Amino acid sequence: MSNPPPPDYDLVIVGGGISGAVVAKTVIDAANKKKKNFPKILILEAGRATALSADKYDTYVEAYHEALIKVPNAPYPASSSAPQPDVLDIRPVQHAQGNTVTSAQGYFVQKGPLPFGSDYARSLGGTTLHWLGTCLRMLPNDFKMRTVYKRAVDWPLTYDQLKPYYERAEWDIIGVAANVDNQHYPGIEGGPKEYFKSKNPKFPKGLYRFPMEEIPSSYLDRYISKTIGELKIKLPSAAKPTYEFPVKISNTPVARNSTPTDPDYRIVGAAGNAERGQRCEGNSSCIPICPVQAKYNALKTLYELIVKYPWELKEKEKDGTRARVAILSQSVAMEVTHAKGTDAGEKVTGITYKRYYDDGRPPTEHMVTARTYVLAANAIENATLLLASKAANRSRQVGRNLMDHPLLLTWGLLKESVGAYRGPGSTSGIPAFRDGAFRDERTAFRVEIGNWGWNFPENAPYDTVLDLVGGGEKPKLYGKDLRRRIGEIVPRQFRIAWELEQDPEERNRVTIDDAYRDALGKHRPVIHYDLSEYVRASLPWAAEANRQLFTALGIANKVRRPTYESGDYSHYDTGNPMTVEYGGQTYWVAGAGHVVGTHRMGTDPKTSVVDDYQRSHDLPNLYIVGCGSMPTLGTSNPTLTMTALALRTADKIAEELFA
């Protein structure tokens, strides 16, 4: 029997987002340190590579300006060959009688009982194109929920084990702006200095610092802090009479360029134009797009790779003397092929993908092989591909335990201007509810202070203008009178997002159905989603905490548009697709865009899909990376943790490739 042909590449990565970019960069960095075994890497990206040059990135900015409704994916045009979810496609999946119906309005096929309310981008750069940039680490207890609170599951890793990778993510990949002294988290003995204490010798006495100074807290943040003073929120509980939470405003670590804390730290500007985006300019559009790329996106890492390690060799350059990277966009992975190897175990033998074209040519199908394979397409796309391939699912856990951060939005009109719509979407939050003994009966939550008025809950300022022009406040206003009244109302608007932790449940899952495919014949994700009693029990807590906060701000009275006076404008009418009924009350629960679960890590192959290095239990030459590997979510936006995990995985891949 003849030997099989050598693989095409050392490493094939499916997905050109942050996880795939981090794995590629880290493996190459490891080879460069050894000065040998330089890898050949292929990155397959389903979407277009439009934004790899600064001028083409500007076409996204123009699309954002022209969009009538500026949702997260508004700047990024979808393709029928690589469709993407859109929050505008969300429809009710329950009749008034309570019967669940299927909604296939958009890319997702929603089976309910609740619609899954989040989206992601299928373009080179992934969802970092439209993320807010929040870079919170998880808390130590988030990794041991089963041990501490008898809820969910424990991670196979601890916070201390992941801490050095958090540091590398903050310094070497993303570039995080924050001040350790202004991080006030509950349940941390020794305070922020102990929580961030580093073993890296570059930080004397373990005194960690971020690579860049914090983005200053907004005037709104400072106004709230001053107005509420030493507020303590008291919440009822079945376990004890009340829980008391001291409210302290905490500046948020973010992936936005600021002033370096180290003279040797190199700030990374826009992809293709390094001088642009050297500092956050306060543009009020982090979601869906930073127009100058002062906010990190994965394009920056990918651009560095193709500039330093282009696939094409220069004249007189010899193969094997440096790393080589190829990015193939508009290439949709269709199947992970796998078969028994010579050691009697299964392994991946290739990735089948279809490439589509914009010039009218029909799609073409190809197969690529490698020594090691990485799926980095995001939690839902990874699961859909594995299910279609009937791969890596001996545990029957692929697609299960889908999670998000359900958002309870509240909004009000303050008594004075706080400069709404100036600066980033959020610069501070209230972390008091992120951990505590209450987590044995209800989920934790983080409070994000929103700096963009009512844009999320009320489509402001556009609908505010319609109210005034339409005579909601008589008389109908135009010209100078309209501008004056807008100037009196809009700068006083603010919004709070009560970001609820969600526990993993097997019933919340991604499946596939041959009846639902896209233009290329790829399965569309079929999603089953709901909120557990554990999550729902936090809704009245968040609502009550909000009532006490708004009372302290002097805006407890309930008001509704089109009247505009100081007060609490939060309302949750029935009929909204995101309506949740609990305890006789109606709430709206939006998605946060934090798609987690579906291929969780663990030590037992019977109950998990990957190990603590994100290697498939079933296919040893396959790594399945991203937020899908996270067993629980905690209350931190997941991108920083995902990046830390990708760094750890890449170290392992490099170790084995160069063994």
C-alpha cells in the first residue's frame, strides 16, 4: 500500500475571526523563537475580506452612515452564499395561546420557546468588527460554579491557571486600556491588586498594569456616581431577609487605544493605515463600527500576518525559511472529513469547502489537508459544521448548552444634561451583583451604564425627532424650535443594561435539519432556546435594583413617550418577540451578542466535546476553539476569555507541531 500524500499545510484554520487569528499568530511566534519548523498556515473564511485595506474598510463606514436602522450587522453586507443572522429578523415564536411556532425569517431557524436574540458577523475579522470592546476577566468563582454554588458545572481550569493568558491577551493581542485601582469586583479578597497580581517578572512585586491608561469615564458615569452617593441596594431573598449591595461605579477595561503605560508598548492602528486609530477619538459608534479602528478588531492581527508572512515567496526566498500564511475568503467549510487512522483511532483527514465568486461563476468545491485542524468559526457555526459532518460528537453534546447574556434594558430621562451620545457606548459599569452567596438561587448579573441615550430600547434619537415633528408634544416642532427641544431632551437620555448570567442547559441547543439550507447547500442553524428558572428569578431582582437606582437619581416616576419629562421610561409591553413573563410581570429580554457553549470543555469525554486545551476528545488532530468551549459564562463579556483560551491552545498546537 502506498503512503498517503503529504498534507497541504501544517495548520488549517476554519474562521478568520479573533480565535483563528490568535492561533495562527501564536504558532508562528513560537516557531520564530526556535528559528525553525516554520509553519504553513491556511485560514478559510466564509465571508468577504473587504476590510483588509483601510480604503475598503471605509466602505463599511459608508454603509453604516447610510443604514436606516443601525443594528450590529448594518455595515457588513451579507451574502446568500454566506448568510449571517440579523436581529431585525427576530420574530415571535409563540402565539398568544402559548403554542410554539417555527420562525425561519432570517438565517437562523428559531424553534423557541424564545427566539435567540443575538447575531454575529460572517466577514473576515468576525464579530470583533462590531463588538463593544469590553474586556472583563471572569471572576474566580465563575470557574467553579458546581463546587461553590451547586449550580451548572466546574471548568477544568481555574482563574489562576488562565491568569497568565489573560495578561498575554491584554498586552500581546488586543491591547486593553484600564487602571487596576479602578476595578471594584465583589468577592475578591485583597481587592483589585490581589485579583490582578502577576507572576510575570516585568511587573515588580506582582503589581500588574494594563498596557494603556483607562479610557476616561463619561460625564454620565460621574454624574450617576455623584448623585447616588453611598447607595446600598437591598434585595429580598428566600434564603435570608435581604442581600445588600454597595453600589460603586467601576471603570470598564476596553479594547480601545489610549496612552501607553509602558514606553516600549506599540499601539496598533488601523489595518492598512497604522497612523490611523492611534487613540480612541470618542466616536459614538463602537457598535456597529469604529470608523478609525482605534478599537481592536481581528483584522489588525490578520493584516500583520499577511504582511509579515505572505504565502508567495519572494525571488531567491527558499521555502521553509519563514512562516507562510494564506487567507482564502469566500470559502465556506462544508464538511470535516474523518476516518480511522493507522493507530486505530479516528482523525480528521481534510476539510471540504466551497468557494463562491462575485463575477457570476458557479461555486467550486475543494478539499484541503493538514497536519492539524482548527475550527474557529464561532460557537454556532462550529456546532453546525460538526453536526453536518457527524464529527466529534461521541458525547452527544455538540450544539448543546447554548448561552448568551440575556439583557434587561431600563432607560430614563435625567434632570440635567449628561452629554448623551458623546464618546464610547459605555465606559463604566456596576459590578456589585457579579458574585455572591445569592448565586445558589439566582444568576449573577453585571450592570452596564449606556452612554448612547435610548438608541437600543427606543431607536433614539430618530424616534425622538419623529415624536416632536409629529406633535407628540404640542405643537408640532420644526426648524429652530425643533433643534432647541432636541437639545433639551436627547442629552438627558440614558440607558442601563442588566446583563444576566445564563446557566448551561442541554435543551438550549443548535441542531440541523435537511429542510433548511442556504444557497450553497450548507445547513442553516436550527436553534432551540429558553431561559431557566434560575435565570428568570433574576429578572425581578434586576427590576427592583433598577427601581432603587432610579429613585436615588430622582427619576422614579413612570413616564412614556411622546411626553418628555424627567422619569423612568422603562416599559415592557406584551407582543414584543423578546417578551418574558415571570411572577405575573412582563419583561423584555434582549440578546447581548455573547454566543457561548455548544462544544464545551471538560475532562470527561462522555459529557464534554473538548479537553482543557480545546482539543476534540474524539479526533486528536482537531481543535475546536472559541466561546463554544466555555462551560459557563459568568458575567463578563466573553471575548477576552476566548482570546486567553486561544493563546493557551496555540501554545499546545505549537508544542506538538514542533515536537
